[in-house]
Amino acid sequence: MVYEVGDIVKLKKQHPCKSFEWEILRVGADFRLKCMGCGHQIMISRKLVEKNTKSLKKPDGEIQTR
């Protein structure tokens, strides 16, 4: 999968606010993600994001699944 800033990634585990979706704010060796439920931001390694991704939603509406 190709990750880009502005994409919405759905992860396998949910955030404590019960949201599974995160917006990608920064891409590189580490990702900066913003929770779509509560707005909390985290830095997480690329390896963990790639391992835990269920689906990827592009801004144009296209959905890619694993």
C-alpha cells in the first residue's frame, strides 16, 4: 500500500475513544496520525502502521484493503 498525507487509515485495534480510523499527517520512517474520533495525535513507526492496517481510504473516496 502507498501511504500519503491526508489518507484515512483503519487500524486493527481501536483507540480508547472507540475509533478505528486515523488521518495521516506525516509520512516517513515514522508516521504522525490523528484520531478521527477525539483528535489525539501520535507518532508511530512505519512498521507498526503497515502491520496493523486493515484498510486505507484515499481522499478521492477510493478504498484499499489488505
